[in-house]
Amino acid sequence: MNDLKMKILVLDDEPFMLKLLEHILADLGYAPVLACDNGQTALELIADSGEPPNLILLDINMPQMDGLAFVRHLVELHFSGSVILVSGEDERMQQAAEKLAIAHKISVLGHLHKPPTPAGLGELIGKWKIQSRHEPRKDRNVYGADEVRAAISGGELVNYYQPKVVTSTGRVMGVETLVRWRHPSDGLVYPDQFIGVAEAHGLIDDLTKVVLKNAFAQSKVWQESGLMLQMSVNLSMDNLAALDFVDMVVGMSTQSGVAPQMMMLEVTETRLMSDIRIPLEILTRLRLKRFRLSIDDFGIGNSSLAQLRDIPFDELKIDQSFVHGACSNEKLWAMFDSCLSLAKQLGLEVVAEGVEDQADWDFVRNRGCDIAQGYFIAKPMPGAELPEWIRTWDQSYAKSRKRIP
Ligand code: C2E
Ligand code: MG
Ligand code: MG
């Protein structure tokens, strides 16, 4: 059962709770585990261990160092594993603690009320397994500008593509391009480890150029084999600083023979822009040239409503944090529904991101969301694998009418 070599640490100030958790974990097949009754000892253990735990079961309310402070120290130790909160606090408090940990970029699998049930714990640990299978992330490296520059010019960036599916018919209607770095020694490196560096060091235009060029070329290959897919590409706000960006994209479309209508350009505003006149002009001109525009991560960026008011978007992507688990969380449900109804009233196509399991899929489909994207359908994959994946998907969809896969 312990097939993914999982190392678990349990941290709780109550000896009885430690024993109980150890017992449940042993029954689930996870033994032995590390146990600590205070945060300081746990941190020392993690810092000194050559192989830190990949999962921590964490009590929130402890004397001396509480769970929130512990999470802050985990960040300092560059902890790259996951956390499950186990506490006697009420639901709102647990959700707030979870949000705080996520804000620190710690992966939180969920929270459990004391005393936890074996089924509840087993389910959350199951999520860890799914996550590790899909995204075998290495310990996070921080890359320098020179390394990223060399990767861009040396052709080490590759596009992966994640399918987008029409929820009412199961048809694969498009893909989102997600850049990866095939690092010669570190393996596959994910964008959150180098996009920020590229933006900070003036490399993002070169990066986007490579991604766009590969996306146009891939699109052409698929078209020639009869596969018509809408191709989404992520832009950074920094790409929208110089007016010649429009000419570059138009040029690529002409050269590759892929019509602008096939391209969806995704933008997200992660920080406030002091002057939005130039980005606004660039986006409006791209739209005039018949490229399509999408507002990404809707609901979490800055001034999403103002962007919606000012920019002629065609598509709205509801951020994954309002999608996964929304069917069993009143708050998320309400927020998902508001985003959906806003988008519909504005006549936009709506995509739910982060559809991770059957419950998410059923939920977004039943709420009337047009398009779904997420691990439940497929994780991002190299372009060459996509045609075969679509064949398999279509077959299993036709067979099951969607209790897949
Ligand atoms: P995004 O545009 O919102 O892309 C969706 C992210 O969610 C992707 O992460 C994708 O792999 C992940 N994802 C997909 N399905 C699921 C799911 O069911 N559950 C969960 N938890 N995650 C899911 P990825 O590839 O690591 O990309 C992260 C972000 O990096 C992207 O977020 C995008 O903002 C940025 N990015 C990716 N490629 C590019 C690029 O070429 N240029 C720029 N400027 N940014 C990029
Ligand atoms: Mg995106
Ligand atoms: Mg997104």
C-alpha cells in the first residue's frame, strides 16, 4: 500500500491524539511514522533529516508554537511536501488556516475534524498520491536569470498541452499551452519556477515568442491532420508593454497559416498595473485582428471586474480555487455560481479550471458551465501524445456517457 514511499510526520501536543493517529495510519498501511508533540522538535527533525517527510499531519492549536507559526517555519525550511490539518477548531477556522498555509505556498491536502475517521484520513492521503503521480515536482530550485536566458535560447523550453472539453457533449474543443523546461539535469521544471524570473529580468518577451512559435507550429501540424483545436496561450502582462507585440503575433499567424480565430490569448493580472492604457490598446488591437481573448484565473487576480469592464474578452476561466470541491462547500458553490452567471450575462464562454474528480465534473456540468479543464480529464501532455489521447477519450466517453475514465 505504501507504494509511493511516503514518509509521514504527525504533530500534535496531545499524546492521546498522537497515538490515535499513529494507530489509524498503521491500519491504513502507513507505518512507521514520525511523531512529535511540539513544533520545535518537529522543525529540528525536518531540518536535520536528509530525507524530510512528504506529508505532515498538523494540529492547529498547540501551546508554544501553534500550527500557523509552524507553517511559517516550514516555508523557511523550503518544505516541499504536503500538509493535512487535523484539529478541534470549527470549520471556518480550519478553512482560514488552510487558506493561510496555501498563501505560504504550502500544499494543503485538506483538513479533518478531531477525532479523524480512518476513511476521512485515507481519502486525503489518496489525494497526495494523485498529486504526486500527476506532478512529480522536484525540490524547488530557484533559477537565476542567466540559466533561464540560456534555456530560452538553447531550445530547452517545450510546450505541453492540456485538453479542454465541452461538458454537454464530451467533445475536445481545444487545448491550453503550458510551458515546461526540459532541464538537462533537473528534469521537467514547471513554469512557477521560471516565469517570475523571466518577468523580473526582461526575458518574458523572448520566452513568450518561443511558446507562441511552437504553439502556432503545433496547431498547423494538427490542422493538416484534420484535427481542429482551439489553441490557448498564456500571456504575461509584461508582454503587453510594447505595441510591436501585435505585429509579432499577426506575423506568426500569417507565416504559419493558422487563423487568428484559432488562437485564444489568456491574460491574468497578478499585480496592479499603474498605467493600463498600453495593455488595453494591445489587447483591443489583437481582438480587432480576430485573435480571441480570455481572462484567466478569474476571481483571484487584482481588479478582475475592472478588466472585464474594459477589455473585450471572449472567454472567462473560473479559477480552480472556486471549482475543486465546490459541490460540497457552500461558500465555493456561491462564488462559482456568481462567476458563472456574470460570464453568461456578459455573453462569454466559461471554462472551469481544476476539475479534479468525478464530483467536480458532475458539478460543473450540472451548473451549466460550457467547458471543463483539469486532471480529471487529462493532465498537460506533449503535443505528440494528444491525438492518441483524444481517440481514447472519445471511445471511453461514448461507452460510458461520462462516468470516465
Ligand atoms: P494557468 O494558466 O492558470 O494554468 C493552469 C495550471 O493549473 C497549470 O499549471 C496546470 O497544469 C494546472 N492544472 C490543470 N488542471 C489542474 C487540476 O485539475 N488541478 C490542479 N490543482 N491544477 C491543475 P502549470 O502548468 O504549472 O502552470 C502554472 C501557471 O504558469 C499557469 O497557470 C500560467 O499562469 C503560467 N504559465 C504557464 N505557461 C505559461 C507561458 O507560456 N507563459 C506565461 N506567461 N505563463 C505561463
Ligand atoms: Mg492559463
Ligand atoms: Mg488559470
